[in-house]
Amino acid sequence: MTMASQTFSSGLHGVCIAGMGGSAIAGQMAKTLLAQKAQVPLITWRDYNLPRCVTKDWAVISVSYSGNTEETLSGFETAKKVGSTLFVVTTGGAILEQSKDLPVALLPKGIQPRAALPAIFSIVLPIVEALIGVGSTDFSELSVTLEGVVKRWGDEIMSPRDLAERISSFVPLFLGSGHLISVAYRAKCQINENAKAVAFSAELPEANHNEVEASHMYQKYGIVPIFLRSTHESKRMSARFEATDAVYRQSDCAPVHIRLNGLSELEETLAITHYLDMLSVDAADIRGVDSVRVDKIAELKRRLTEGS
């Protein structure tokens, strides 16, 4: 079935997208893209259970690639108990077994959850759009645009490989604002998982109220800020980026600015995500590590299973 075909209810009090790790980022992207259009709260949840505000008048989208993510299963069970309208996005597992008579979207199997972002996002975004009553995204048209953007790498902006080599001995700090906040967080996670390296993310304007005070230490610890810029940012936000850049440069720290022109907010979100995903894979290649393996995550899950 087409999950986005569910009838929008005027009595909807909010939408909660629950998931962990690579399964969660699509919800975060949908939230940052649609928050200004929604007349109800859009929240993401990366934990056990659910916030108490999530009731039978809420819609919950439970995303678990494996179908066995214990935090997401906990939230799923909570949503069933309180009677929320439930949607499930998974490949199978326990959550599928418990989803009889619920709308379920099945994902392709055999890949890392973080690599399934395009498939997850193409499901989650239309569901949220339908629930809050806004127009549905045409993904076929979107894919054509994104294919063209790749050809601009190395021209309009440096190639991901060149940037990976430039920051290979540094710790990247990805900063975004508005709809690019989720992209900054995704980039941090991709460097962590694919390149097995330290990375951080922050958001503007919040970082101007705290983190900027630590910028004099960036050079000492090899931190390089990477600003994710939008052609849709307000004049005030542009001024913040430029002022933040100037403060960082006073500490002999030179930020990198990433910007792609002529794109919608949604296109920017996906195009810059694609660019930074490739950056993380190139960083893994430079470091000589396997970008697919996640041995420490597997070990942690094994210890949790044995201890339960």
C-alpha cells in the first residue's frame, strides 16, 4: 500500500518519528524541512518508551532497519498501548511480527542502516507530508536534479575527495542552520561510522551562545569548522555565519564553506548530504579502514544482549 495515502486527520495533535542511528536521520531531516509548515509539533525520539505527550491523538512512525532495535521496539510498544496512529518502516524482525494490521513499508535488506537513508527518507517524508496536510514531494523529478548536482563537484565546490584529503589530519566540526542542522549531524555520524574518526556537529545560532567561546582551542586540537551554507538562509543568519567565520579566523582557524546554488531546501538537504556521505567514504579510504564494518557497535550490542 502507499503509506502516504492515509487520510489526514484534523484532530492530529503531533507527529513523532522514532528510531536510532541510521534509521533515525530521515525523521530528523523531515522534521527540519517541515517544522515551519506544520501546525502541530514534529518531534524525533531516540530513546526507550516515548514522551508522555504522545497520546492516541498523535501519529508515530517507528523506523527500525533491522526490526529488532530495542529502543525503537520499546517506543513502538508504548505507542500501541496509548493508541497512537502507527506506521512502521523496517526490513522485518520483531517489529514486523508485531505489526499485524498496521501500515508497514518494507525496506531493501542486506545494507547498513545508514546506507538505507534514501529509501527510508522517501517513505518517511511523504507520510509526514500527508499527516500535516502539505503537498507531496515528487521524488522522480528530485532524483534527476540531484544527479545533475554531482557534476558540479570539483567545479562549484571542491570534490569530496579533495576535502577529505584537506581535513585528513583534522577533526571536522560540521555547522548548519535551519534545514541543514540535520545534515550537519548526519555528516558527523558518517565520519564516525564510515571513517572510524572523531567528528562533531553544532547548529547556528545556538553555537554562537556557547561553543564559540572554545574556538581559541580549535587549532590546538586540530578542529576544522565546516559551514553548511544555504542559499535560503536569512540575511541575519548569513551575517551570523560571516561573523562566526571572522571570530574563528582570529584564532588562526580557517573554516570551510560548503554551498550549492540554485536548489530548493529539500534539494540542498539531499545534495549536501550526498556530498558529505562521499566525503566520509573518501576519508575512510584515506585512513585505510573498511567503511562498511561497524565492529564496535556490534560488540556493544553483543554485550548488551549477554547482559540482559
